[in-house]
Amino acid sequence: MTARFRSPKPEGMDGSDLQASSHLLELAEPLPLDGGQALPGVRISYETYGTLNAERSNAILICHALTGDQHVASPHPKTGKPGWWVRMVGPGKPIDTDRFHVICANVLGSCMGTTGPASPASDGQPWAMRFPVITIRDMVRGHVALLDALGIERLHAVVGGSMGGMQALSLAANWPERAGAVLVIASTARHSAQNIAFHEVGRQAIMADPKWKNGDYYGARDKGGGKGPENGLAVARMAAHITYLSEEGMHEKFGRRLQNREAKTFGFDADFQVESYLRHQGLSFTDRFDANSYLYITRAMDYFDLAEEHGGKLAQAFAGSTARFCLVSFDTDWLYPTAESRAIAHALNAAGAQVSFVELSAPFGHDSFLLDVPALDRVIAGFLGS
């Protein structure tokens, strides 16, 4: 696929000698989508770390989760916070940039530089709800177009947690020749009814906000009229964030402790610490994420069903795969529990693929893959280095 590159912009990392290079790829040809459309003018924003070797064989593609982005190990340009996996990516770290060339691309439909609902359509106006509904496989088509443009025929590995794990599985199933190893963390091969239900609550919160305006709120933002449906998006984030935590972790962190007060107010202010925490999570999220992108990406996750894509049999998705697989789950993750990873492992075994599987103990719930779990560091370093 013909493509155009924008000049890279090096970004230094505070307190580290790791350099992130930011890039923008413009696809010259429309990107075909599962829904039957072809999306024109696609731009893919991505970052790279480490050096690609002469054989182009040391590349690792990291796929981000729902609200993630390409800033895997560099400061976020809007919030200034460290990269979302800075503890995992860098010189001498489990994903060692002294050995590997690391690529992380913002997914199709998102709002951090890759084409999404906020991007201009051919008429110069934001796509908004004219943007076509996309799938996880469409996101991976974007990744494959990026790899083609970079001249990388086969990745050393593709790595992803949560929605990133879905992308890794989709790449392994639909483009099996493109990765030698597949690392899937805290993920699933299909969204359950409960997963879909939580996402629908979030979408309805956004669409019920009067400032959503059927998705056409970008003009109001440009004219100083606010951020669009920020209240609805904040509620959506609050509901989703609960699913990322464990009951044990929430009890230990918050319990029933009050927030900056000695007694209950007998009102509806944030009396409890957990209420204050969720409100902060919701409001801060609106500073960096687009509401329409949230609608489209959650819908893509809900549509994900790898078995359905391959005749109703998950094992068929991996038939003939030559890649090595590693699946990791966490014992307190109730969003994508261990049973989901175990089902993938069984399907891989049935397909004759090389697979290892481990359940790790951590108190943090689904978000454990982003937090300090030393056992995960060892698993990742061992799998990628073998």
C-alpha cells in the first residue's frame, strides 16, 4: 500500500536516555473495512523506540488498550504524565529497547493523531457520526498497512494487554505470517454479554448528555463552547473504571473511608473516598479523550468474536500458525477472567500451536498489567528473550 510519511519528531524522556520518535503515516489508498466501506485519507500516528536492525527482524509491535495511545513510553502531550507502559519499555527493561525496535500506533477510530470521528472528512468537516463503524480487525488492518510501509514483513513479536490483546490475537489469526511471537495479557477472544452491557451503559451516558448533539459537537468546542458531552463521557469512564479494579483492591485502597470530612453530609456530595476517586477519574479523562471515539472503540470491542470470524470454531482461527504464544491472566481480573485466557490456550493447543499460559496473582484486578507486578516483568522478559 502506497503511503506518505511525515518527518519524525524526537522526544526525550525525563529521567531516561530513551528517545521516542513520533511519526505520522498517511495512507494513499483507502483502507478496506469489515463493514464493507473503504475509509479514505487514513492517517496513522505512531511512536518508535530503539533501532531497527539491518534484517528488520527485531521489531515488536505493542497494541494499546481502549483508552491508551501511542505514547507507550514517552510523556503524554496533553497530560504530561509518563507513558502508560514506561515501566515495561526501555533500555534493560522487559521490552528492551537496546535489543528491540518497538512500535506503538494509535488505533483507527481514536483521537491521538490516527484517523477517527474528530478527524476531517473530505468536506473538511469532522467525520463525527458519519465515521464508519469499525472492528478490531480494521484496527489491525491499519497496523499491517503501517508494517508494510515500514518494510517489516515479520515482527519479532506482537504484544498487547486488554483491547491490545484482542489486536494481537486478530493479527495472529488473520495475518499469521506477520509475527513470530504473540503475547496476550488480560484479554479475551470475544466480548461477553456482561462486557457489552457495561459498554452500553457508557455509550448511553454519552448520548444522553445534551451536549452530545448527535455527535456533532466539534464546532461548539472550537468556538469555546465547552468540550462536548464531558459529563456523559465522565460517567462512562467512571463505570468502566470500576471494571478495571478488583473488590479486594478497592476495599484496601478506599474501604468506606470518608473524603476530607469527619462525618457524613447527608447529601449527595462525594462523602466517600471511592466516590471522589471515581469523579476525578471521570473528569480528568475528558481532558484527553474524545467522546465519539469512545463510542466507536467500545463498539469495535463489542463486535470482537474471533471464533465467529472463523466458522464458529476458535481453534480454526489459529490453524497452521507457526508463532509462539504466551497468554497471561490475573486472578483478580473479573472483566476478562482466567477462564477466557484458558479457553484461548485450549484452542491453540487444538490447533497444534506452541502456547504457554500463566495465571498471576495480583490485587489490582484487570489493571494489573499496567501496574507493579514483578512476576509479569519476568514473564514478558523471558518470553520475548527466548
